[in-house]
Amino acid sequence: NGPIILLKEGTENSQGKQQIISNINACQGVAEAVRTTLGPRGMDKLIVDSAEVCKTTISNDGATILKELDVVHPAARTLVDIAKAQDAEATSNVRTIIIRKFSLVAKVYAGLGDGTTTVTLLAAEILKQCKPLIDDSIHPQIIIRSLRTSLKMAIAK
């Protein structure tokens, strides 16, 4: 009956208030990477891949930018994965519209964007608003319960 090892060797395990704050800060860092790309006056980002010689990407598409970033922080990585899921869903919706031969609608929808930047910024903003609650030692489960209640109220209206 030896110990069950859940983390690979060399992995750090941290928890508690400071880890939650660290997770929130990491997610805000991801949001800052795409914040200025949002909207009709959104700016392009130049991404230089140091692993590949002379590989550069210029884009104002949140999905492209997040895909090119090498995010290693687990919480930030989760936020990037959420944004990628949004991109995949939006791409799937556009394909469905094209298949149905509503090409004009597809072009308009595609021009609106896939929502990855918006999803990233909204999630980061919600976390930012929760940060003072964590600092005040409000239990995360109480915060989550309140967010779920708020979601239900918003959907009901």
C-alpha cells in the first residue's frame, strides 16, 4: 500500500488564497494580451516565435493570438482553452450556415468575429471582480454559488 502519486515528479502543489490570486493574475495577463484587439478599432499584435527562426504572426484575431502564445500557467491555460472552444463553436456555426447555402448570412456572421476575445475578456473581468472577495476571505464556493445565481437571473430576464 504505497502512496498514490497524482502529480509528476518535480511538480509543485500550492493551494489557498495566494494560489487563487495567482490564478486570477495569470488569467488577467492572458486577457491583456488580447484586450486591445477588440472592436472596430482593434489593434494588430506582432507575435515573434523565438523557437522558430523568423516566424512572425501579425493578427488582431483573439483566437490566432491565443493559439500562438505559449501559455504554461494552468489557470491561464484553461482560459485559453475556453477561448479555443468558443472559436471552434463559432467556426462550426459558420460552416453550418455555409452548408445551408446562406452565404450572405455566413459572410455577415463571419465578419462579426468568433467571440474568443470577448469570452476571454469577460472571464478575466469576472475573475477580477472576484479578487477583492477572495482577499476578504470569502470562501470560493460562496462566490461560485453567487455567480451561478447571477447567471440564472440574467438568463431569466
